[in-house]
Amino acid sequence: MSTTDQSNQTHFGFKNVDKSQKASMVAEVFHSVAAKYDVMNDLMSMGIHRLWKRFTIDCSGARAGHKVLDLAGGTGDLTARFSRIVGERGQVVLADINNAMLKVGRDKLRDKGIVSNVEYVQANAEALPFPDNHFDIITIAFGLRNVTDKDKALASMYRVLKPGGRLLVLEFSKPTNELVSKAYDSYSFNLLPKIGQLVANDADSYQYLAESIRMHPDQETLKGMMDAAGFEQTSYHNLTGGIVAMHRGYKF
């Protein structure tokens, strides 16, 4: 393969695909899993994803009147919490590249009576359709690993974040313990696709999700990528033995 060919390639799970194809391939995955996404999250994590998200909210510094971007916000778990915190003077934008996920999120939040301070935007993280210096807080939970050009996405997030604002990236990462890592691999590749087949009638999408986690940058690499995008005072906190990490960075 030539250097030019390699530069046009990216990962879709363990496969190499053209960069131009990845977004549509990821879209197919999430169109497939959207209706069962919340149920599968609870099953896959045994409910622990709620604690991970609560920790992210606690680290956000959100308060009344803030503007928050919940990027790759999917079914709106973080948006629902932020909506209550920022209140009527604040605003939360639930943004997702996938229309099916956005629709599930919108329907869920409206059923909960969350209407007045939430906006829904279909958006690509690599080219966010918002003004410069617009948001006090940006969160992206379990979405960055699906982005084709993560450096471009981080730069786009930096652009739309206000000076003094913070970015929080909640994502699957690399377990810090070898035994935990082996057990996690066994679960991810043997059990997870079977659960996906039983509950969502879709083993392939959950095979991709397991593979995409393994191809995502580790904790230190992602921290370095945030530094390169311009974020300062970057740090990360390992959760559940590093199965998940919450990265934080500021724009000054």
C-alpha cells in the first residue's frame, strides 16, 4: 500500500477502511442499535455507566445560566442532568451525528418533560456548526472513539468553547491491571456480541463496539492529543480500573 493510500485509511473496529466511508459505516451501527441503546448500556455495564456519567457531571462545574454542549449525546442521559442544573437561564445542546440516536434522545427527554432549555442539533464533531467561544462546557461521552479524525474534532471543540470553559471526555480506555484487562477482553469479545444478538438482534454492531474500544487511544495518548489541540491543565481520572477514563481540559 502506498503512503497516499495509507493516509486515506482509518480504523473501523479492527478493519482498515477509507476515511470517507467510516462515518456512514458508524451511522449504520447506531441506526441499528438506537432503539435498544439504553437497555444495552445497562446490560453491558451492569448499570455502572450511570455512575461514570454522574462523576462526569460532578466534574463539570456546571451551574445555573451555563451553555453546555452534550456532543455525541445520543439518548440524552447527560443532557437531562445538565438541563436541571443550568435552569431556565441556561441552555443545553444535545448534538449527535446520527439522526436515529438524536430522535430517541429527543423523544426520551420530552417524555420526561424536559423541553424548554434543550436544543437538538445533528452535527459532525469534526466541523461543529456553532460560533467561536460559545459554550461554557462541552462533554462527549462514549463518542470520541467513533469519530474519524479525532484531532480535527478536538480542535473543533476547542474553537467553540469559551475561554475559561472546560472539555470533559468520558470514554472506554485501557485497564490498568493485567487480570482485569484479560477478563474484560474475554467479556467483550465472547459475551458482548451474544448479548447484542439476544437483546438487539445485532451481534455485528456490538462486535464493532468492542473492537472500536481497543483501537481508541490510551489515557496518556488522548491526554497528549488534547494538549496538542490547545487544551491546558489536562488530566484524566481512571474509573473502574481504567476500563473507562474521564479526561478533562480547559481553554484559557
